[in-house]
Amino acid sequence: METDWSVEIGSDAPVIDRDWPGWVDLQCNPDAVQRLPEVCAFPPLGTMLHAMLQHCSYLLTTKCDMWMEGPADPLEFDSEPENSTCVAACYLDLLPLHLAEWKQFAEVEEWARNTVHRLRSQVCRNARVELVVREAYAFQDSGFGVTVYLAGCGASEFAAHAALEAAMLIATDVLCQEHVTELCRAIPVTMSEETRTGE
């Protein structure tokens, strides 16, 4: 899958604010997922959010959006010109459950690099995922968050939506794998190096 990550930090750069007026605490109200306008417009987004709530609880989703756009650069989607005339895209703003976990840039940088590495190992044509590291705020605390952009392209809106759904399924799986990795790092090592599995 075509994947990359970048950093947008500065006085004019967008920030991730957990306390924006429209935020819905999906961890406390999982049924609210189905009422989100973006999910009503594209139900696979609801599938992704539900899966993350169940298997990726170290992350909070603070905002999301969906849109359609015009022709894409086929090289950016591992696609062909005839399959890149329509693009379906969305984004999710993500924060760690405890913002202190991404208090230092090096911490979120490592997470972004690991996530991109796993995404690039997946096969998914006509799709793209990009991670953007941003400054973040929650409960009057500050740290870093990540905006995850997902997009799929196709010869029609239907095909673009299908490619986006495929990208969402893979991204969800990778994010949940990263959750398992983080848990393993937190467990004291009691086995020999020979029995450990690595990347």
C-alpha cells in the first residue's frame, strides 16, 4: 500500500484539539458511532471506528470527515490512469488515550514510522494512507497527535468507495497490531532472547 508520514507543526499549522465543541466520547458512548453524519454517509467508517474501540483502545478518535475529489495522480495510489478519475477520502484525528504517552516528539515519531512500515508491507492497490503528526491538546495538557488520511481511487464513485473501504480494513488491522506491540513493550521480558519474535 502507498503510505507515507509527515510533520506539520508551527504557528499556522492545524492542531488536534480533543476538547472541540463537537467531540463525541465514543469510548463511553459506542452506540453514538452509528449516529455520526460521516458514518451515515459511509457505513464502512463505522465499522472501522467500532473495530478500533474494541481492539485499539489505546487511541482516541477526536474528529473525522469524508469527501470526494477529482482525478488523482495514479503513481500516488499504485493505480492506473483509467482507475484514478474519482477519489473517496476521509481522515481521522487520533490521540493516545493518555496524552502523556506522546508527550515527546520522539515517541509519536517512532509510532508513525512503525505504522507506516507495517502499512507499506500490505498489498492494496488504488489506495493510499498518509499520517501527519500534529500538536495536540486535551484536558489542558499538550503533546502530539496524528491525523490519518485514507483515500481510494477508481473509475467511478462506487469503485473509489470500494478502494477506500479496503484501505480502512487494512489500516484498522495495522493499528490494532500496533496496539499489541505497545502492550508487549510494556510487559517485562521474562523469556530468553531466542524465544522472542522480532520485526
